[in-house]
Amino acid sequence: MLKSMLEPRSIAVIGASRTPGKIGYVILKNIIGYGYKGKIYPINPNAEEIMGLKAYPSVLNVPGDVDVAVIAIPAQEVPRAMEECGKKGVKVAVVITSGFSEVGNVELEEKIIKIAREYGVRILGPNIFGYAYTPSNINATFGPLEVEKGNIALISQSGALGIALMGWTIMNEIGLSALFSVGNMADIDVAELSELLADDPNTKVIAIYLEGIKPGRGREFVETMTRVTEKKPVVVIKAGRTSRGMKAVASHTGSLAGSDALYEAAFKQAGVIRAYDVEEMFDIARAFAQQPLPRGENTIIITNGGGVGVLATDAAELSGVKLVEPSQQLMNAFKQAMPWFGSPKNPVDLTGQAVVDNYIKALKIAIESPEIDNIVILYCRTAILDPRDLAKAIVEFYSENKVNKPTVASFVGGQDTYDAMRYLNRNGIPSYPSPERAINALSKMLWYKRFLEKRTSKR
């Protein structure tokens, strides 16, 4: 039934409005503007037509079936709308409305759950900003119209943060397959949505902002997420780590923040990767979205600067990334890619005199060597080598050679290095402004690889 959210034949907007600035106006505008091709039914008893579409006083008056109903009306009116959705045979009700358990109005929330269960309607929310599924051109949110298309699914328990991240992902050119606001999780929760997305061919990795789970659902959460991580990597930011943060969570979504140590243990048991801020969550998600899973542990660092090479080496050792000890044969090969005073050890230091040709020769050696499983490309701005030229050459080389060894990059410098990184990111090579962030992303991919291997060996 939840799959109907991803490919609905029709969407009704209960509370659709003709007034710009109202939530019911923005949601309808976004559904139309983002290009949804199914049937759209504005529901408003005081309107004949909204945005060129025939309006209906109730979903019961809609002539065809309704798969998804987006509800944006005052809280006290939601039970009646839920009853009508049930009679109509709506599969999923997306309840935007706030004013339920998050403000202590538990009874009203329980009432709409009871009605929904009587009719077999599933509820997303309440207290949410909606959802988007880009392969079906669905943007049923009151956030920005544009959503960058990609293969990262984002689930957010915070509405305001979720809306902000819509804009943040556009600015950082991070493509999303899906975006779900879950709010109070009165019915559909993070784990059930993750299970839905685990089977979605358009999603490669699931990123979650989580405040807490409902009391009594801890074991169920671990069991479900264990099934999910067998199919897809999951990266979670768990908010409410401190005592004050836990109180803020309780007043925000009515969830149980609980002991941070318990969540930490649950994540490890289920194979969930933990991030500690938004930037790190998307750093990790981008690597999984753009690169193949590692097949081995041995990692090589290729750099034109000794300093960034040392920083990357420290980060690798601290995060459990195994740096390969190159054989003499491999070091002899790397010597051919650098000036006589370069270093063919690991990091492979091409020196500040490196040009595009040096990097490409070194990368060719790295992808052909059976000693190397993963590649880290580092670049420090020099007057000799324009980072944009290097980025173009790397993309061309990877495309022509169909490289299947996980690769992350870090370019350090000014605006032109930032432009180069954007080019790499657009073309499938995750790139970061510091070597530590690149290594951290790779370390989480390696952790996930080990987790899957451990799980397989126990069978």
C-alpha cells in the first residue's frame, strides 16, 4: 500500500487554496509545477476551480479513485476528512496539519489513527511538510518547487529542517530520489519508510534525520533496519544526544529521544551508519550514491602536496582505512609518473610540479594494480596545474576506463578548486574541500562492507 505514494495514479489536496502564501496553495502549486502527470483533485468546498483544475467539496465527490490525499486543514477538521478518505478508499493520507501529540493533543491524534485503521488508510504524519518522489515528478510539499533529481532518499523527522535541506541539496547539487517528512510518526514510521525505499530501484542510499522512535518500537526498529541495510546503506543523524536535546525532542515531535548509548548500540546492531551533522550525512551519502561498494581494504592516496597527504594519512589511521604498503614493483611503476624527487610510497606524492599527465599516469597504475582496491585523489592549488583542467581529465579518464574502484577526492584551494570539485561531483566522483572529509566518507563505505561480510559469514 505504501508503494502507492511513489507511483500514485491520483492525488487529492484537501485544503487546496486559491490564496498565495497559504500551505494548501503552495502544495497544489508544487504538485502541478513539478510536473506530476497523474490526476490532481483540489478539495475545497468554497471553490469551483483552483489553478485551472476543477475543485470538489469533498474527496467523496471526486469522480475517480484517489490513491493519495494530502491534508492541509485545521486539526479539528482532520477526523472528518479522514472519515471521508476512508469511505473513498484512499490508500495513504499525508497529514500536513500540526496540533496533535507534539502539543499534547494526544487524544485527537489517536482519533484519526482509529478512523484510518477502521478503513485501512495509512497515515504519513501528522505535523509534516509533505513528501516528494522525483522519478514520478511528485513534489507534494510546501517547500521549494525545485528538487534536484538523484538517488539519495532523505527522511526527516523535522519539517523545518527538511524544507531547509531541500534548498541546501539544490545549492550543493545533491540529487534526491525521495524526500519524506515524518513528523509525529503516528502510523508510518522511519523504519517502514526505509523498508519501502530499500526496494526502490531509484534509491541507492537512505539518509535520515531522526529525533526518536515511539516507545515500545525499539526491537521492531532494529529488526526492520537490519533487513533494510542488507539491501541499502542507511546514514542517520540522531538528534537529542544531550539531556537538553532530549527535552527539545519531546516538545517537538512527541518522540522518545532515549539514551544516546542505546541508539548507538541499536545502530551498530542494525548496520546503520551514524553521522553527527548534516554535512557529514550528505558527505557519506554522496559517496555511496556515486561509487561502487569497496571489494577490498587496500587504499592508495595520490597527491601533489605532502601536507594534505599527511592529513589524509592521519585521518585514514584514525578511521580504520587501511593504506596499502606498495610492493617494490608498484613503487617502480609510480616512479614513472613523477619527478625524480617525488615519493612512490603511500601517499604517492607527485609533488607540486605535477601536471595533468602525472595524475593520469598515476591513476592508470592504481586502477590496473591488483594491490589497490580504493583510491583517494588529493590536490593542492598550484600555479602549474589548473584544478578545472585536472577535474575534466579525471572525469574523462574514469569514463573511458569504466573504473570500478571506489574513489573519493579532495581539492584544497580557492574558487577554481571549488568549481573543479563541483564538476567532479556532477560527474560521479565524490569530492570534498578537506582530505579528512574524503577519508571519512570512504571509511564509512569500508565499515559497511565489513558489516555485510560479517553478516554473510554468520549465515
